[in-house]
Amino acid sequence: MTNQLSLAIQDLKFKGLEITAINQIVGGRNSSIYKINNAESREHFILKLYKKPTDLDNRDRLSTEREFLNYLGNCGFQKSPNLVHFSDNNYWSLMSFIDGNKVRALNQNDLHQVVKFLTSINSNEHLDARKNLPLASEAITSPQQIIKSVEKRFKIFQAVQPNSNEEEKIYQWINISLRPRMEIAVHELLKKQKREYWHTDDFCSHASPSDIGVHNMLRRHKELYFIDFEYAGIDDLSKCFSDLILQPEYLLTSEQEQCLLSLACSLMGIERKQQLWLYRLEDIKPLIMIKWCLIMLKDFGTQSISQQQFHKAKDYFMLNRHLCDYPFKARSILTNI
């Protein structure tokens, strides 16, 4: 039992919870999740332990998730956990347990539920409450911001010296396949940054779960429930939808993407041609795709990357590199890559 877990259990006992069983569900680099049983009420809860902010990563995941769960509660949204207790000192939260199954794939009804979730928490009646939310992690506040975010990840890779033939292959692949396409994507985005749709009132003004995807959904009686809001906050709709569309754990097909966007336009009650965030979505998709490739290889230089991880990143890139197929001049640059 870790020290953080011991402190959390002590805190909960002080609050009157008698724990009869505790089982770890998930353990990762940013948080650990446990299912606990309360003896008195016989209820199940989720205990989540968060990574504390550091100089290298100062994100306050506990505060972010707490504020977003409170916001969802204020919106009357009932398909997410309820926050029961938390500790700022020992970095844990206690949430209601959702007895659901992991989501493996999304059907049309699921896509409708996802869009309904995103539109319901962004209705005009919750506008004042939204203004109190912090920015989401890596929120797109300008075209330059997303460029800076991707370039920052490239700089981390550039600082690494390959120590094996396998690492050299990864290093070369990043520089030969990803970097040229990133540079072209940046060039294309900068050409469009002065267009009207990048300067509208609705830009970067929506509540977003940020890390949305099947990995953060549960299915219960054909209904989807949404969990994990450590990176949530205010963001642009283009970023929110691009993360869902290009999520490596479940990449949407072109048919699913069109269905998703059509549903979004329908539920928002605005004609598609007037949805200016859709133009921003098309602009950022190439860089979002490249960023996902880099995220899949983030252990490069600090831990050993398996061949499976490397091939997963390459396969994902091959499925999506058409996003970087810009007009003739750009394509001609990539002829020999």
C-alpha cells in the first residue's frame, strides 16, 4: 500500500467511512483508481489518487476534475460520477461508483449521446457558470498555441540521443516522416490564421472534457456515462471534436465523423455552413494527428519503447497521413519522403 493511499484511507475513516474492501482498478503515471466498499451503507465508491503538480508538469489534476464535476452537476448532467469527498492536502477524491462496462466501439446511437453530452453542457443557460471554468489542458486559444504545443513535443524528442538501433529507427522515423509534415501543416495553418473564422466570439468558449474517447466512457443499459476530467475546462469545439475523431484508441471512420458532425450541427440548431468551428476543425486536424503520434511515443528517451508501441504509432500515422495531403506544392515537397 502506497503512502498516498494510506493517507487517503485515514482521511476517509476520519470522515466516518468504514472501508471493508479496496481493489485497484487502474494504475497509471498520472493517477491511480480504486473501488472501495463502505461497510455501513454497503455502497461502492471510486477513490482516485492524483499525481501532484511538479516543476515539469504543474497541472492540478484534482482541482481540474473537481471543478468540472461541479460544473456538470450544476448543468444537471447525470451521466458522470458525483463528487463525494476530496482532499487538497493528500490529493485524492472520492466519487460515486458507476457500474458499467468498458466501451469498445461506438454506434450511431452512441455518437448521438456523445454529441448530446457536449451540447447539453454548453447550452446558453450555463454561460455564466462556464466563465468560471479554467482553460482545458492544451486548450487552443490561437493557431500559434497549437503550433507551439506540437513544436514543444518535437523539441523533447530532438534532445534525446538514441542509445540503440531500435531507438535510432524511431528517431529517424520522427524526423523523416513526421517533422516535414509538421512543418508543412504549420505553414498552412499560419496562412489561414487571419481568416474570419479564427476570430469569432465563440472561439475557445466551450466546456470540454478534453480527453474524450471510448477509454473514458462506460456503458450501462445502452446508455453512455462519461468519466475522467483531469484535463477538462474551456476549449474550442474544434479541439474537442478533433480529439474524439482522431483518438488512437478508437479512430472514427469517415462515415462516423460525418455522422458526428451532422448530429452536432443538428442539435446546435444552426446550419452547417454557419458552424465556423468546423473550418477550424479542418485546419487543426493535421497537427492534432501528428501530436497523437508523438504522444504514443512519449516514453522515447526515458523508457524502453516496445516494437508494438512503435508500430502502433506508425500504423496510426499511415491511416491518417492523408490529412497532410495539401495542394500540389506541399505534396511535391513530400514526394521523396
